[in-house]
Amino acid sequence: MTSLGAERRERHELSEVCRELSEAMASGLAPAALHQAIVDLARQALDVRGASLILVDPASGQLSREAIAGTPVGSVKGGEVFNLGDGVAGWVAVRRVAAVTDGADPRFAPQLDAGGPLAGALAAVPLMVDGVVGGILEVFEPLGRTEFSGEDQQALAGLAAHASAALKLARTSAACAESQRQVRSSSEALEQRISERTNQLAAAKREWERAFDAVSEPLFWLDDFTIRRANLAVSSLCGLDIRCVVGKSCYELLANRSEPCAECPARGNGQTAEVKLRGRTFQVSSFSIEGHSHFMVYRDVTHARRLEERLLENQKMASVGRLAAGAAHEINNPLGFLRCNLDLLGGVVEEARELTTRLESLRQRVTKGDRAGVLAELGGSELISEQLLADLEEAPQLVSEARTGADRVREIVRALKELSQDSAASRTPEDPWHILERALKRANIPEDRVVKTGLRPLKVQAEPLPLELAFANVLRNALQASDPETPIRISVSQESEWALVTISDQGCGMAPEVRSKAFDPFFTTRGIGGGLGLGLTAAYGTISRHGGTIEVQSEPGCGTDVHIRLPLAA
């Protein structure tokens, strides 16, 4: 009865120890406190001098003592690390079985097992955590006994189950605590970064708004013709508070319309147009952002356009003045010798009139019967002077020169009329070759002097007669600048949306200073009577009016190439 009572008492004490360990686990103790509770309760449950808890590092497999209770024999040093397999604890960890020994066991490691030389018995049991050894629980030197009995070992095994659970809980708590610490650290770092980034974004937004509002030209962001962002210049243009601008349609706010403008650049990407708003002229540029969104830039060009109009008027007046001065100079030369010849012919006519009057007087005297007196007068003086005879001899040449001067003036007037050809003439799709064929005949260029190459057919939108005259002027220049034995080459090709007409000669070519004046009115290298110098000027005006370009490439001694580009007909 005594033995049975003692066994029941021991079981009751073990149950109490396990209950206390469960309460310690449930109380949420820190891992270090829970480790200490395990050894304290083990020492109490098995009635031993001391107990020790040795943990196995899952990563390295090394052993370290985490808690100790009681008064072990010898000194105890904390923080030491041992290799797996060292001492009784290492043997238990490797083999995953319990061990009971005494101080004479060769497996005993004084610094690991019990923390010093062992005077009595030692029992060690593995603590299994998730199928692996997580630690070793050692108890040493039973009080009042020389060795551990079978009941002691059973009690230690029972306690080990609860200690394993406590060890797993400690590890889980430590992992949770570390995770929470990392989460808190990450959260704090993230909050710090968010705060910094928010401040940066706010500062960037303020800087962007200040820069946006500092631009004096109206700028705004359209989303399907609705203003989403605008600067203060838009507010100033509309005369509204900036808060009243955002959300309104651009055509309603700026153009006072009920629907988008047909010519609005926001209908396309990267387009530019000029519009008049509130008495001012704006150059509007549209830049596509995404979908139906566009960034609009309104540049005020009112002053620039007024200056351009004045400059254009000044250039027109200057051109008219230069043309008038050139025409006056060119007409004044033939008019000068024409007037001189007319003055000479006038003197001859006056002398002839005086002679006719004298002859009429003599005739009347003869009629009245005074023949003797008339004969006597005629015999005593010359009837016709030698000067009159000389003047009458030169009269046909004077008349011819006068006619030449008049023809010169008429040619100048005709050329000026050709230069001022009306730009309102109708245009039709024409093949450049057909116009060139007619121009060759107009310029009186023989067929055997021409070499033709290039595409057939092409169509250009042309005023046939003015373009024919322009080609004829260029061909006439090529004919006069080249030798009779060298050909004039004509080619027609296509460059993208242009028809390229090239007229080449192998003549003397032009120096740079001559080439720079090729299109100036009345400029010519042929000398007096060789040409008016209006042919290339008229050609330049006609080609420009057609929306094309004309260029001259020439070097002295290398001939001349004239490139004429005309837009192809749609």
C-alpha cells in the first residue's frame, strides 16, 4: 500500500508539473522564460539536483545550452556552442533515443552535459519537434537515490512530450516574434518610404504646377475635348477663374461653339493649325498622349503675323520698286535712241517742209509768168542743200533704228505682262511631257538637239499655258547657253509626291555670283539686245505659284542643270 501510494503520489506530482508546464505555455511566456520553466519543472518533477535544456540549431546542427536549473557540480559557462555528436546530449541527438548514464561513461562531456564533472547519474531524453530532434532535456544527480529508476525514466519520457510541445511553441513564438519584428520593421520602412515618396510627389506636383503656370502661353490637357488640366494663361484668356475652366469643353470655352471645330488639331496627332480667338491669332499644336487625350499648346502669334504682313507688304513694294526701276532702265535705253532718231528725223522733215514751201512759191511765180525770174533765182543758189541730202540719206537707217527701239519696248511690255500672269487661271491634270513638247516648239528648238528620258506618263495639276511659257524660257536659256553641236537633255522622274523635270545643257555654265542672280529681274549675261533677263524670273514665279520649286545647279565649264519640281495631281 505504501509503494502504491508513493507511485500515485509521484503520478499526481507529474500531472501537476505537466499542468504547470501547460499553463506556462498558455501564458505566452517568452522563449527564454519558457525554456527556464521546462528545466525548473523537470527538476521539481524528478526530484533531482539539477536539470539542463540543450537546443539543436536547425540550420547548423550545433548544440547550445539554453537553460539550467539547480546546482550542478562544477562551474557553468553560458553561450558555448558544441558540435552535433558531442557528449551524451550529442549522442542522444544523433540517435534520437533516451540515455541513462553515470560520470564514468566515456560519452560524457563535462562542459556540455550538466555543465561540469558529474558525481552521480545523468538521464537525457530527446525532444522531438516536427519529426526532428529540437533539443535534449537532461536531469542529473537524483536526490536520495544513486540512479534513475524505470519509473524515473517513464516520468522523464512523459515530461519530454510536454517539453517538446513547449519547445515547439517557443520556436513558433520566436519565429512569430521575429516575423512580427520584420513585419514591423518592413512596415515602418515602407511607411517611411511612402511618406518620403508622398512628400516628393507633392513637391513635384507643386513644382510642376508652378512651372505649368509660369508659361505665358495657354496650355491645357484635353480628354475627349474636355479640359482636365490648364495653366493660368488659359484662365486669363477666358477671363474665368481656373476652377471654372477645368471640366469644360474647349470648343465651348474658347470658341463659343456647341461642337468641336472641324479644323481642330486635337482630331489628329502632332498637328498644328492657326486659329483666331478673341481678336488674337494662335498657333495651336496638338500632341497625343493616350487614347483620346491630347496636350494642347496655344502660342500667340498675333504680333508676329502682323509683322509678317507688314514685311510681306514691304517686300512686295520693294519687289515692285525693283521691277519698276529695272523696267524703267530697260525701256529708257531704247526710248533714248528712239527720241534721238526722231529728233534727227524731225529736223529732216522741217528742212523738207521749208524746201516744199519754197518750191510751191516758185511754182506759183512760174504760173504767173515769171519764168525768167524763177530761172534766174534757181541759177544763182542751191535748191537742195548738201546737209539735207545727207540727212535724207541717213533717214532710212534712223527709221529702222526707231522701229528696233519700239520693238524692244514692245518686247519688254510683253514680257512684263507675261511675268504678271493672272494666278486665277484654271488648273487641270496635265502630263509634263505634253507641256514640254509644246514648250520645245515655242522655243524653236529642233528635235535633233533634244535627248528625252524618264517616266511616262505623270500627271501634275497645271495651268497649261503659263507652265508652257515657263518651260520655254528655261529651254531658250539652255539653247542660247550651249553649242549647236551639243544636245539639250530633258528628263521627267518621280520623287515621292513630286514630278521632277530636269533640263540640262553642256554650255559654258555659270559662276557662283552669276548663279545667285539667275532669277533676278532684268539680269542677263547676253549683253545689250541679247535678252531681257525676265525669262527665269517669270519661270520662277509660275513654278512657285504652282506650289513647286526651281533650282539651278551649274559650275563654270560644266554646263547647267535646272531642276523643276511640281506636286503630282491627286
